[in-house]
Amino acid sequence: MAHDDDHEHATSSGIPPVSRRTFIRTTSVAAGALAASQISLPGAWAAGSDEIRIGLIGAGGRGTGAVQNAIKSSKGVRLVAMAELFPDRLAEARKTLADKVGAAATVKDDRAFSGLDGYKSVLQSDANYIILATPPGFRPIHLQAAIEAGKHVFTEKPVAVDGPGLRTVLSLVDVAAQKKLLVGCGLQRHHQQGYLETMARIHDGAIGDIVTARAYWNQGPIWNRGRKADWSDTEWQLRNWYYFTWLCGDHIVEQHVHNLDVVNWAKKAHPVKAVGTGGRQVRTGPEWGHIYDHFAIDFEYEDGTHLFSMCRQQANTAGSVSEAITGTKGFCQANDYVITGEKAFDGSAIKRKELDPYQQEHADFIASIRKGEPISELKMVAESTATAILGREAAYTGRLVTFDEVVNGTTSLAPPTVDLTASLATPPVAMPGASTN
Amino acid sequence: MTTMPAFHGAHVDGSDEIRVGLIGCGGRGTGAARNVVDAAPGVRIVAMADAFKDRLDESRTILTSRLADKMAVTDDTCFVGLDAYKKLLETNVNYVILATPPSFRPGHIKAAVTAGKYIFAEKPVAVDGAGVRSCLESFDEINKKGLGLVTGTLYRHHTGYLESIKRVHEGAIGDVLTAYGWYNTTMLWRKDRQPEWTDLEYQMRNWLYYTWLSGDHLVEQAVHNLDALNWIMGANPVAAVSTGGRQTRTAPEWGHIYDHFAVDYEYPNGKHVQMFTRQQDGCEKKVANEVVGTKGRAFILPRFSITGAQPWTLEAPINDAYVVEHTDFITSIRAGKPLNELKQIAESSLVGILGREAAYTGKRLTWEEALATPSLFPEKLEWGPMPMPPVPMPGVTA
């Protein structure tokens, strides 16, 4: 499948909005199951097709990447509107998409929006598949607006950075279900064949009861966009959003959420409390905002079992992005798809056959929409996001923090208003034992 | 009492009296001197040594008021200075308590073995691979000479730990899958710099905060629970990956050590074991071990219990292990079969060094690499200038 798609989409002209074959299939489905199709593509039926019309909100590297992935993943997908805060980034993204995809990812000037309210214009368009890929701090309001607008949503992870954001997101779980909307998320491991098979075996008892687990995201530093003389503090922070907790959630939330999510998946639960350490040891200059460069968290689940979590962004240090799960009857190296013990399993060969998971997730999401049974991953990604925030708060405060405290947290990390021209102090670096969060 | 064939070189008056020489008269040394007197009959403190006269005097005053006739130290058996320990070893003491900052321990152990003394060595016994190697040589030498050494990892003599780990090893929780250690605690004491102090004196009086003296808190303090992990696992770790840093205790008066570590140790057969430490005020505190097995879990400190297939809770009263460790040692000496815990504590000290170096460098470090690390001790130790070592930086520190 993927190879066919790759071949089909390799031309610079991209793909036609709806292929003849898709159209025929669509019309026959429409004739037979009009009501179901209407429900599955709210606001899109007017076009008389099952075309997926992407509205991109947040056109950075991940956003433009997700558009390419979605278009590659399935037939009848194109980009119809996009929003990006900064005009220069918007222009860059449009050029990237035009160069790499062609017509299917090219929008006209009146469908490309910049500014903080750009997302509203995208939601008012005929887009029916919204990709949310802004910095995570904006995710709760964008999710809410997209679901209220009746759009199917692909949301990048994480989906919040604080308690108020989490509650907004959690409140949308039922709303999205009632409206039969897709809410797919960027925890793409859930769409990797190897993870799926491995988890199925764990859930089938292959390693017995899970009694301890380890999750790691240890790597080097990432990008920094520097600062230009004409940028206000706010603009500088937004352009370097990774280094500000109100925008990013810190790297344990933004990045390590993937690995924490895998353990939650295996356990079919989320931790109830955590104690942790962390700090800003190497990446200490003001250009790196105020986030930490390492965390180590001792999570505890309801059943009293521990999850050891370690993540860092430090140059020239030992790397690992992995999850290890130990049960009473076996051991699972989840990222390798390997189980040892009585019911051993070696899924390492699957890795070579797997589709690009960033593409596979869109294939799955779009198929679910077209089938009239849209997937909702919102609760899952909200709980995994909350787990990561729990870890961060444990390290920031030095206290024993509970999951419920995090979800019920009332402190919003964002400034009261986001004004692109405003001065905005870098928040203080969190000090364990002193933080009030 | 019977005669003591095991009292090499100390058997001057045909008695089995334990004549204690205290090397390092700080809080722990003074405490250990009181503990050893309580541990068995026929024990007297007869000599003292410390780098600093005021510290020795303070300790001597306390011991004189508390120990009455068990305190037999005279002006002639009090020694001060960097070589005070040598003079003490020349007296007729037969049992030395080594309670200086840990970096002095390998040299003091070696000298005490050469002088034919029984040794109570506070934990840890080294701060670097070179020190561990020296201790492993002394371990063999102690066996060869029929001497003995007990160390201050008191859990090894603690009812709760002994009863719990015995049950774990007997299979009460099935096969051991993993274990955890915690030493999450507050900040410790510090002494303000006085104008007359040289750099060396300042660092030595605030020895906790300099890796070359203390080994950092993972080694100096958490070695208790690291030793328990080695005991539980019945092995030394193969390698470690670790994070750590200096997040709240950052001012220069706190030297250059870290205020938190989290170590992921890899033991044989792919088993991983974690250790968490912190010395930060206002944070969640926990000092404990926990073991996870195929059939249950053991909770060790502050209460002792096992859940699962063979549930158990310790009901026996818990002993005072600070005293019992000396009782066990003296009993073994008097029985002619002196204990020698040096290999065990040298290895447990290296567990700490391994975790520390993995955090300092950011590397995955092996046991052999940790054992090969060079000495942190100054080539020449004399009162005078001593530069502040830099704060270690993962990915930068070699």
C-alpha cells in the first residue's frame, strides 16, 4: 500500500483531489448509506465526496510533515487552508509544501492565514480534517474550537501543558464522541504494527502481571532559533517555544510523553503519584528559556508498582528512546517488539516491514472516518499528557504529587493575554522545594 | 575471659581488652566511640587523632563526660594534624575507628593493616576507583594477617534488613526481578569560612561538598542503600546510566557536588535497579529499599514487610545497629574469627562511584571503567591553596 502511494505521489503535480476510483466508491457508499456518511463527514457532505480536506493549524516542521504524511497516507486528501502565527514561517511552509507535494498541498493566498486568530479562519473554511500542530500550550483552545466547529481532528501530542488545559481537553472527550468526530493524536506508536502486536500479547498475559517498568528519552539538545533585534520578548518566546513551559510543557511532556504513554498502554492505567528529580545542569544560558535539561521520575501506579522514567536533552551523553516492561512471567523490550519468558516473541522483523508510522496513523484515521467509525484517542492522549505533567511537577516542586492534583490544578501557565508585541519575562527556573505550582 | 590469639601486635598485657583509637573526631567518630563502648565489656577509648585541634578537643570533652572510666585518653595519646593518624597507630591501641572524610580511608586502612590493628571503618571506604583498588588489596592483606574489618553500613547488622533480606533470599517473593533504593533527604550542615583558614582547611572542614573528600552524596550517604541493593541482588552492577545535577544548592559555599542523582544500574542477567537521591530542603523525603519479585514484594525501611504469596511483617524489636555492628565485630575478634567486610564495602562504595561518574559524564559507564578511575586525592596534601574543582557537566566532564 505504502509503496503504491509513494509511487503515485512521487510526481510534482501531487494527486488529484478525488480519483475516479474513489469517486465511484464514494458515490456507491453514499447511495447505500447516506445517513452514515453524513455523520462521518460533518460539514463536508456538500461536496458530495469523501474527500479529506486538511486544515492545518501550526505550520512548523511537524505541521508541514503531518500534511505530507496525511496526503501520502490515503487517496482523496488535500490541503485546503492553513494557519501559522508568523507570516515568514507561513511563507516558508507554503513553499515547502508546494515543492514537496505540489497541488494537493498548495493553498491560495486567501486560504493561508497568519496571526493568533488564524486558526479561526481555518475552522470557518470547508476543511474537514484539522491538523493541530502548534506549540502544545495552544492545543486545548484549538481542540475545543475544532470540535465545536464539528471538524475531525488530528492533534499532535501533547494536548496540554497544565491542569486547566487538561480539564478543557478531558471535557471534550464526550463531546467529540457525541458528534462522532475523529480525534487522532500524534502518539504514533499506537499505529505501529510491532507495538500493536507486542501490546496485544502483553494484554493477553504474555509476561504475566506487570510489576515494574522503565521508560527513557535520553538524547542531545535540539534546535534554537536565536533572537532577532526586532523581536519582542513574546515573539522570541513563541519562536523558541520549546524552552518555555507555558508553550511546550518542558521536554518530559513534549517528547517523553511517547514512552510514558507506552507504559500506560501496557498497564491499561495511568500512575496515581510521582516523586522526581531534575534540573538545568548544562543547558543554562538564557537563550534556552527556563526548562530543565534532565528529569528522573519515580512514578507509582494504583497497584503500587513503579515506573522509572528518565529523560534528558544533553549533548554527548548516552542516548536511549525505549520502554522496558517487566512482568511476573516475562520481560518485554517494547520498542524492539521483543518478549522473553514463557511466551517469548520476537517481532523485530516487523520493523523492517512497517509503514512509516507518521503516515500509517493518518491512513488509519482517514479510513476510520470513511468507514463511519471515527477513532477517538483523546482520552488516551490526555491521560498520557497528564502523566508527563505529573512527572514534571514532581521534579519542579520536589514534592510527592498526585495525578488528581495535576488534573485538578488551577494554575494556568500562559500569560493572561498573548500579545505579540509585548515584553514578557522568562519565567523563573523551577526550584524543587521552593516551587509553588 | 579467654586469651586472644587473634590480637596480633596488640596483645601486650594478656587481656582481651579492646583499646580503641579514634581517627577522625567529628560527629560520626564521636558517636562511634560511644557505640563501641556500649557494644561489649572490656572496651576503652585510649587514643584520638584529628586534623584539627578544636575538633579533637570538642570530641574529647563529650567523650570524657559521657564515658567516665571507659575514657582513658591522655594528652600524650591525643594527636593533631594531617599525620596524626600515623602517631596514633604507633600507640598500643588494637582497634581503630576510622571516621575521617572518606577520601582518607584507603590510606588509613592500609596503614592500620600494616600496624596490625583491627579496623572499624566508617562508610564509604573510597571516593574513586584508585581508592577501591587500594581497599581490595588491603582486604587480602587483612585475611593474610588474620586481622578484621567491619564497616559502617549498619544495615548489615540491622534486624529489619537482616530478617527481610534473608526472606527474600529464601524465596519469599519468588525470583527477584528488580529493586529500588531511595535516599531522598534534606540539606546537611556547613561551616562558614573563617579568615585564618587556608583553602585546604576550608574544604576539609566542609568536606561533604567536595568530591575528592566525600565522593559526593551518592557515595557518602546513599552508599547505605546502594550496599543493600548489592546485598539483595547478590552481585555487583555491570554498568550504569545516571542523571543528576546541582539545582538548588548552587552557591559556592556548597562546594561543587550535586544535590540530586537518579541512577539506573544494570545488574547481571539484564536486571535493572534504580537509586534515587537528593539533598534538597522542602522536598519529599524517603530513605528505603524495595524489592520486586515474581511472587511478591519486600518493603525495607522504615517498616519491614513482605506482600504476596508469603506475607510477613517484622514484629521483633529493632536493634540499635550502631552498637550491634561493634558487638558483632568484637565478638568475632574474641572468638578468633574476625569479620572482614572490606571487599563488600569497597564494592558498595564503587557502586556509588559508578553512579556518580555516570551522572557527571553523562556516559553509560561500566563497572570496570569505574574501577579504573584515577585518584582524586591531591598529589601533595599540605595546608595552603587548593583550587575549587569545577561543577561536573554531563557531556563535558571527561
